[in-house]
Amino acid sequence: MAVASLFALPGLAHAEDITVFAAASLTDAMGEVAKAYEKTHGDDHVLLSFASSSTLARQISAGGPAEVYISANEKWMDWLSDQDMIEAGTRSDLLGNSLVLIAPTDSKTGTVTLDKNSDLTALMGKDDRIAIGDPDHVPAGIYGKQALTQLGMWDRTEPRLARADNVRAALALVERGEAPLGIVYGTDAAISKGVKVVATFPTNSHPAITYPVAVMKGMKNPASQRLMDFLKSSTASAIFGDYGFTLPKA
């Protein structure tokens, strides 16, 4: 299981530090949002830890120091809620995303049609695999499984999957040419120069991709609420939008 990386130096913690556990697909966008927040809240410092939503949720359940958690799907936020680990009244839907099929930039694969007549395995060599976050626990992989199932492709595709620890690991497999196809979020494809989007999964093939955010139970740091307010500000929304994230559907 991948271990989340905490971008902070030991010994520098102070009362206004805010520890945020966020889904791997938010790495670039959330890093920029954190910098923008710190510019307007000079006494606060955001400590960011990125990994699969499932990895982070399990770390929080085991006592991980997250004050704010941003998941890439509802499932893992619900899981923490069921354990009474979320501060009442702080949960909301922050962002939305899309699900895409990618190939290496230099691939000869062109635009792919995704419907019930599609067969992704026909686009690969007999020993090739499709990179995807592990559908057993990674949100992007869960959405991918739902889409492939809805389109009638799961049974053919499942034996040919390269299951990655998180969506960025799946992206990296395609970037390095180790997988000829991958299923990732639209925002992941947008930040990579090593892949191209060959198809976007129909929105009706999977549940809406939603990123819920919440403060963890018992976290009394007032800076956590200041950050939560900033995440919903026009400044943060513009940054998230630049990376391809959308506002969640009402």
C-alpha cells in the first residue's frame, strides 16, 4: 500500500498549521490552492498529504493527524462518517471531475468510441494491460469499473487490467509506455504531457464524480475552518477550474 507523503519538515509545527489529507488526483491543484491560501492568511501553514482516498481514510481511522480530508468519492467519506470521525456540519461536496481513456502521446491509437459495442482489448497487444487505480479501493478505479460494467465491457476487460495503488500511479504507467491505455480522471490527463485523451466516458456510465470535504472530529483548530471557507472561495474555484475540476452538480 502506498504511503502518503507529508510535505513538512519535523519540528516546524505551530498552532496555525493545518494538516490536509487529499486524494492523489488533487496533488497539483491543491498545492497551488494552499499557496494562495497562505498568501492571504500569513499566520497559517498548510501541510499536505496525498495518496489514494482509501489509503488516507484508513490512516485517519488508525489515528492519522488529518484535520481536513478531501476524498475523490463519497464512499470513503461515508466510511469515516460511519465511524463518527467527521465534525458535524462540516461536510460538503467541493468539486467534480470526468473520467477519460488515455494513451501515450506518441500512440497510434486515435479517437475511441465508448459504447456497448466497444472492445478495449482489441486495441492492445495480447500481453498488454490497461492501467487503472485498483477498482477494489481506489475511487478512479471504482468509477472505471462502474463505467466498464455499464457499457458491457467489464468481463472482457477485467483480466487485462494493471491495478495501481492510486490514479497518479496509473497515469505514470501510461506516461512511461508500460501500458498502452489507461483510465484516469480528466484532470490527471490535463496536467500530463506524456498522454493524450482518446475518449471520455459517458456521464451516464458512472455516478457523478464528486470530491467531498470535511473537518475531522475533535479538530478545534480555527485555521481549519478558515481553510474550508477558502476552498469554496472564488479564488480557489478559479484555481481548481484551471486544472479542469468542475463544481459538483446540485
